[in-house]
Amino acid sequence: QVQLVESGGGLVQAGGSLRLSCAASGRTFSSYAVGWFRQAPGKERVFVVAISRSGSTTGYADSVKGRFTISRDNAKNTVYLQMNNLKPEDTAVYYCTATNRVVAGYRTRLSDYEYWGQGTQVTVSS
């Protein structure tokens, strides 16, 4: 089992940047594929980006390609989400999630993930 804690959210103007972190407990973090989902008020939680166990494979939602970058440091049990050129439509609660049921690659469906953080709010003003 792994516990996830997100940090780094906040208020930023459109065009600005934020870096979110997802810190994981446990000694086997490298056995988990990790994803970020987001949920805007009144909307469903949706996939944003994911990374494989080793970090060699990543996937992005079309809405964030070219602006967001996911990376991980398994020695520090941490996954990072660098968000650049933020837009008001990026405003949401961002959730870090992990699964150890993936041997290779990553997953993009909500139901593929077992462990979730509490979320961190990102607000982008226009």
C-alpha cells in the first residue's frame, strides 16, 4: 500500500507556471505507475497525465500536451507535474494517483488506479 500527498497548488495568473509534487510513502514506489487527474467544479474527474514505473513512458491529455510535463524521482519517492502556460480552464483540484497493477506503461482510466491523494487546488486567473 502507498500513501500519496500532493503539494504545490495555488493561485496563478494565466500564462504562469506551477509545479505540483506528489510524495509517496513506502519503499516500493518504483513499482507504481502514477497519474494525475483533475476535477473542476461541477465536472467529472478527468485524466491529465501519467508516467510509467521507471519514468521512461509518459502520456498526456490533448488539452495539456506541450504545456505540462510529468517526471519522477524514485529515489525521492516523488512525482512532479510541471505546468506551464496555464490557462483559466486548467483551474481544478489536481489529484495524484498510483497503481501497482501495471507492469509496463501507464493507464489513463480512473478505474485503473487504487491509491489517491487528497488533492491540491490550482486556480488560474484570467
